[in-house]
Amino acid sequence: MDTASLFASVIGLPPREGVERFAAAGVPVFPCKAAEKRPLTRHGFVDASADIDLIRRWWTQWPEANIGMPTGATSGLDVVDIDVHGRVRGFAAFELARREGLVDRWQVLVKTASGGMHAYYPADPDRPQPSWQAARAGIDFRGDGGYVVVPPSRVMFEGNRSDYELIGRGRGEAASVDAAALRQFLDPKPTPLPNPSAHDRSDLDPTRIAAWLASRVEGERNRALYWAACRLAENGVSDQRARDVLGPAAEHAGLPQSEVLTTIRSAYRTAVVLAAPFRDRPGGRPVTGQVVL
């Protein structure tokens, strides 16, 4: 049974009945807490199974459990998860990626409890692809190491139970997603700057790095600030200048001032240690002379 037919076959069923359809189709599943997405088994998605006897025992123990499915090679399905929360709505980014031909050949589309969407694609057995998150774009990729809740599960959202529902089937032959290309499209990373010699340190543009930092979201901000501060330190920018340029950008992204100062100090201390072996080289310029901690 193909994915679209499988999802269509469970419409209107309670999860304890729908789950047997997945087992019969050979799709491994596991129980999640009723009205939630948290796994009930000890090892979560790692415990997923298509063994009908085990599945019946699980749903006898937890008759109201939702259905979780591991993504990636285990199930043969990857999922692009379009998030909707707060001001973040991933549909615009998904549409742009679709126009670029990066996500246009899905198998099925499923409405999630929050009003977002899961787009399912066949996993490429010859190319394992790990899960990742592009929070700023409102898109997650669920591949190896991830899982999703599948129809006919129901999740409590903003005080109401909402079903996971099949809302669309693919047209034509489905194809796997190039997850790395999709991530680069959604959340391009700046080209890492090399460890420059004295003559080219002036090429660094702190303002450009600060603008990139200001656009980071929760989960990325501290790491991005540390990366940016290290780049400035490596390029001979004083720590005071780093605080002046990166501080407002990091605070705009949501980091408290105390955390900003601590992270910049840590980055500059690291730069001092890494710069030590080069201090005696011809043309070398020690970073320590510019660091005030």
C-alpha cells in the first residue's frame, strides 16, 4: 500500500484502530502520549516496530495513544515540516522552495494540529539525511534521527483537540528531497572567513556580520554570536569594537546583555589561545595586544 492510500485508509478511525493499518503496511510505529507528541516507550522512536503483536500490546496498555513514526531510513519516509507558531509561518518559505524545484514532488500532504503541514517524500536508501531545523524559515526536516506524529492522531493545541489529516496527494512520481540543498536555500550560512594574514585583515566587514547575527532566532543566537566574535577577534578587531558592533545585534536577536558580554569575552579568550603559536611569525600580529577583558 502506498503512503497516500495508507493515510486515506485511516481517516476517521481512532488511533488504536488506525495503527494496525500501519503495521499491516510494514511501517514501523510507536505510541505517543494521548493528545500529545511525546513518546510513551522508553527509547521513543528507536522502539518503533511493525510487529502487530507488540503494537496490540502497546495500544492495549495505552488505548488513547497517538501514533508516532520514525522518519528516514527506518520508515523509508522523509518529512518536510512546515511550522506555524507565533509570527513564524513556514508556508511562504515552503512555496519559495517549491518554485525552486526543491520540494515539489511529495507523496502526501498532512495538516498538523497547529495548522502547519507535513509534506512526505520517499527517503533515498543510498543517501542517509539527518534531521535539522531552519527555525527562522519555519521549516524542519525530519529524516534520520527524527519522527513525526501521523494520522489519525489527535493533538491538543490551544485548548482544542485537532486531528492530523490527509489534505493532498502528490501529482506524478514522488522524489526524495535533497535536504542539504534545501537547508542552504532556506538558511544560507555565511562563507567561513579564513584565518587571514596581516595584509588582508582589513577586508572583514563587521557590519555585514552584525546584520546576519541580528536575524538569528532562538536556538541559533548564542552559537552565532560566538562564531561572529571569533571571526572579529581572528581579524584583529578589538574586543571593544566587537561589543559595540555585535552587542546591539545580539540583543536585537533576543540575547540578554549579560550573556552577550560573556559570550564575546569567551570568544576573545579562545582567539588569544589560538593566536599564540603565530605570535613570533614574521608579519604576525598578536591578538592579545587588542583584548581588554
